Amino acid sequence: MRRDGRLGVGVIGAGRVGPVIGAALGGAGHAIVGITRGADEERAEAVLPGVPRFDALEVVRRSELVVIAVPHDELPGLVSGLAELGAWQAGQLVLHTDPAYGTGVLGPASARGSIPLAVHPAVTFTGTSMDLRQLAHAYAAVTAPAAVLPIAQALAVELGCEPVVVAEEARPAYAEALATATEFSRSIVRQSTDLLAGAGVPEPGRYLSALVHSAVDQALSDAGSGAPGALEP
């Protein structure tokens, strides 16, 4: 770690999440030393302009903090594969962003002395700079061994989020809750816009916007207070 507490950060995963996390940490003063190549290089370059592209092994070699933002099914194999190559370093911070895993999935890295952290910002990423504004109003689930939990919390704050501790064994339930909220919302909106279109309402998405946002806000308020909600006064 640098004397001023700033880290050299490498990002594995150039999809919608990785570049945004890198940009947020860069905005907090950390040095982004590299990112892996991805299918959409143009989008990643727009979020992290000028950041060098490397393979995963080289990203790990150059980094004090490795951020892993890859699809759920790829994470275990990636971590264990890099361990077999001797990539992980003692004292290196390794942070993944998957909602369903805690730090257990990082076991092959921690077995070699790396420090495992799980930080999941509860936002729907678009892969653009718009996400940085979302992070500033979001919560993040953090999971880490007790001795290093403050590090995970501090990194969540540097992303712009308010950290909430989620226990290792609770991560699957946490992930299910988020998936239920997002998939149900998308499904209901699609169904409603289809019905409005069939009724001849132009631009049904825009027509529903105020109603859906106010209904969701009311539902969230009711969830916090225990009060029932209603469309009618």
C-alpha cells in the first residue's frame, strides 16, 4: 500500500460493473493500474479512459487491490485458476462484487495470504458513467472476516455507498431478495406497457413513469413503516 493509503487497483472483468467500480475507486484517489479486456472495449474505454489492458494474471501481478467483477458462474474457476498459477500475493486485497457469494469463494486466494472481501453495490449497472451517480445514493452489502471488515466498509464508502454488513451464510438469501425485486419489477412493467399499448396509449413507458416511481416509493416507505399501501387516497 502507498504511504498515503492509496492503492494500486486492478480490475478483472470489463463488462458493465468492473469499469464503473474502477472509475469510482479512481475518483476516490486510488490508482487504476489495469483492467482485463472485454467484449465491449468502447464502453469500457469511455468509463476508464487510458487504463492499460492486460490479461487477468498480469492485472493481479500489478495490483494491491484486485476487483473481480465477472459473471457468477465464472468466479470460482477464475479464483482457483489464478491460485494454481501462483498469482495471488500475501497481503493483497481481493474484492469481488457478486451478490450471492461471500468470501468463501475467495478461499484459494486467501489460502495464499490474500485478504478476501465481498462488496456488492445494490444498483442495476448500465456500464456508463451514469452509474457513478447511482452509487452515490446506494447501499452496498459487505462481507469479510471480522479483522478486515473495516477495510470492506471503507471501500464501500469510497464507492459512494453506505455499507451494510451481510453475514457469509446470508449472502444467498440476500441475492435472492435483490433478484426478486429486479425481475419482478421488470416483468410487471413489461406486462403493463404491453396492455397499455394494446389499449392504444402512445409511449406507454413514459405514461407509466410517474405512476411506477410513486408506487415504488410508496411501497418502500410502507416496507419501512409496516403500513399498507394503496393507489387510492
